[in-house]
Amino acid sequence: MTATLTEETALGHAPGTRRPILTKRNVPYILIAPALLGFLAFKAYPILAAAYISLTTGAGAARSFVGLRNYVRLADDPLFWTSLWNTALILVVQVPIMLFLALLLALGLNSAYVRLRAVWRLGVFLPSLTGLVAYGVMFSVILSRDSGLLNWLLGFLGAPRVDWLGSPFWARISIVIALTWHYTGYNAVIYLAGLQSISKDLYEAAMVDGAGALRRFRSITIPQLRPILLLTVVLSTIGTLQLFDEPFVLTGGGPENTTLTISLYLYQNGFRYFDFGYAAAIAYALTLMVAGFGLLQIKLSGGRK
């Protein structure tokens, strides 16, 4: 009996009292419980519910289980392939242009000869802070055929007006312009952080060996930035695969479905035609594409290395 009392006293518990609720072991679990409950309620449950909905058709009490019929329908849906082609085309054109301009901006902002670098960095980053719908409306005004600022400038220079949002070719170019304006500064800041993390000793050693600016860029800057370059390529690709706001606000998917993206087509099936089962199937097809690019990033970056 004396040994038991001594053991309880050593553990910090008086005889006949309850153990405290908060201990060093359970406090971390209590702290993460709200986030975990929020994830289960607002992430895990909708994901599982969408998976079930993708296997059904109809709505409400009339919903019926159809198995993989919605996924088979994807293969025979010309609009789905059109939206996939439009998304891929915008991705192939816009992402390289945007990342190239972002790298140039980062190199300029990283230069020691640039004065007021903090102001320039803020100016470069500000477009990415603009709301997606807000800047979409802004570009719809700028690119208006009759009263747009860009066509007014072309007319001032003596060039003909361009139907930016009404022509299939120029509508795609308009989406590319809007995306490039909005996201270039965001990627430039990421590249700038990478440039500032490169040791200056590498450049000094290369200069001692007689390496010029181009050689230093090719042999030091690019290899050191390779993980960040891969990251921005994958993030930009995933973001373009989920492209919705710009075509929705600027063109509505037109003209002639030339700016119809996968996300916009998903939205149309779900909230215009109320075909939620097929919309959920499109969402999971898009998820598989995004997951594929995520796995590609891991492979290109050498796994955990």
C-alpha cells in the first residue's frame, strides 16, 4: 500500500483524484482535432460523395446507379475532347511564355544595379493579388471590340481593330494574355527567392576561372534553380488544367467552344444541365490528370531527393 501511494505521488496524482484531461500526450491531438474534423466534414466527405455521384445518374430521389457508364460516356463525348484540346493548347502556349518572362523579371529584380528593388518587387507581385473575377472583368473591358482600351490604342497607331473576344483565334490569345499578366509576377517572386539562395561564392569562383555571364547562367543559375523550375512548371500546368475563371468571365467558352476548358465544361454539366453524375465523372477524370502531373514532378525531381 505504501509503495502504491508513493508511485501515485511520483506521477503527480494525489490518492483518490482523477487524472487530468490535459496531458502532454493528448494535448497535440486535442489541438489538431478541429482541423481534422473540418477536413473530414468539408474535404473527405465531399470527395467520397462525389465518387458515388459519378456512378449515378438523375437527381434527388430519381437518382439511379449506373456504374461506370458516365466514364464510358467521356470517351465518346466530342465536347469533352474539345475542352481537353483547348486546355492543352492554352497550357502549351501560355505556360512557357509566362515562366520565361517570370525568369527574366526575377533576374532583373535580383540585379544589384536596380534601385528601389522593393518597390519593383511589389509592383511585379501585385497582379497576382487581384481577384480572379475582378481581373477577368477588367480584361473584358480592355479587350472590348468597340470600346476597349487595346483597340483604341491600335486605332491610334493606325492598325485595324481586333475582335479579341469574338474571334476563335484571338479569344484564345486573350486568355493567354490575361493568364500571363496575372501569374507572371507570382512565379517571378518564386524564382527571385531561388536566385537569392544561390551562394555568391559559386559565381565568384566561376569569374576567377574566366566564365562569362552566359556561361555562369548556364552552368550555375539554371542547375541551381532546377528544382524550383520543375515546381513552377508542375504548379502552372496543374493550374491551367483547372482553368475556369478567365474563360467563364471573358468568353463563356466561346466562340464556337474554342475557349471551353475542362473545368468550364464540368461547370456547365453540373449547373446548367444539372447532370451532376456526369459532372462528377469529369471532375474525377481531371483529378487523375492532376495526380499524374504530381507523380511526374516526383519522378523528375528524383523522388525524395
